[in-house]
Amino acid sequence: MATTVRLEPEIEERLNHLAEATGRTKAFYLRVLIEHGLEELEDVYLGAAVAERVRLGQERTYGLDEVVADLGLDPADL
């Protein structure tokens, strides 16, 4: 899938320098950044969305006693 990304000139310069200095392509480094950063972005943005739904009462939450009972754990082991 082809995607276009607009970068600030300073960032593009840094990316160009890295690619030239290592013999890799800019596309290679952009793929690496996305693959390694996507999970973090998901945690931040999807987590914030869940937190907002909890705040609004739209997302179910579970108390410790419920979780312990549902999993059949011994509370003394906690």
C-alpha cells in the first residue's frame, strides 16, 4: 500500500542523512519507525479512548474481588 507522508524539512533532512550514511532507503526507516511505534501509539490513543468511555460510564469495569472470583484465585495469594 502506497502512502504519502509530509515531513517537516528538519525531519526529512535527518532521515535523508540517516539513509545516505547507512546505505538504506528512507522507506526502510519509515517502515521500521511505524512497525516499532505503532504499538505505542495504539496504547496511548486507544487507551485514552477507553478511559473516556469509562469516565462516561459507557465501559464496564471490574473490581478486584470480581476478577479474583471469576479466575478462581485464592485472595490470600494476592
